[in-house]
Amino acid sequence: MHNNSTTNNSNNNNNNSHQKSAAASIASSALLPSSSPFRDNKIPTSRRILLAEDNIINQKVMVSFFNKRKIPFEIATNGAQAIEAVHSHAFGYFSLVLMDLFMPVCDGFKAAREIRKLEVGEDLPIVAVTASIKEGIMQQCVDAGIDDYISK
């Protein structure tokens, strides 16, 4: 009899674990927007941030911020370098792109549009970092495939 009760308890534990796992999966699916990069197991494998910023002072501020928090990062000094950085790594290498909008060679809007064309960039969160408060900037960000923006 002891074996049967152990088996039953074990089966109950397995059923409870399966039910909890299924419930957690359903809950997380319900909480995530359909466009979330974390749906369908597309979870970045690192916390590495790509900072696309041409201004050396802004770079120094962000480097200090990242270093104090032990956040791995890479810097692109223009949009073309940002595109190349994303293109040259597998999905999950970068967990976020912080994109200046106004850079030489290739601006942040064009860079975001090009990154979205890449398979590894389709679901990569891109956040614009800008000092500009011009009317229409948010719509330009949306049109370029930028997820959100913060001001400097």
C-alpha cells in the first residue's frame, strides 16, 4: 500500500507541476502583447546592449552607467555601424538597441528600418534616445519600427 500512495502522491505532484507550468504559460502569454519579442521562446540570451550614439559625451555618460551596473554593451558611432553590429550576430546577442536618431552616415530612423528587415532584428527592441522634442518625432519612430523613445 505504501508504494501505491507514493505513486499516487508522485502522480499528483507531477499533475500539479504540469498544471502550474501550464497556468504560468497561459498567464505569461496573456500578459505579453502579441508583438512582444519574448513570445514563442524568443527570449534574448544576453543582456548586451547596443548603443548607437555619435556624441562622445553621451557615450561616456552611458558607458559609465553600463559599467556601474555591469551591463555588457557595444557602441556604434553611426546607424550604418549599428546595422552591421546587429547583422553580424545571432538573435539574442543583443537584448536592446538604444538608438540616437540624428547621427552621421545613417540616421537612427533609417538604421531602425534596416534592422527590422534583418531576421535577427525583427523582434529586437529598439528604443530611440533623443534630445529632440519636435512635433511628430514619436510618429516617425513608429513608422521606422522603433518601439519607444526616451529623451536625453
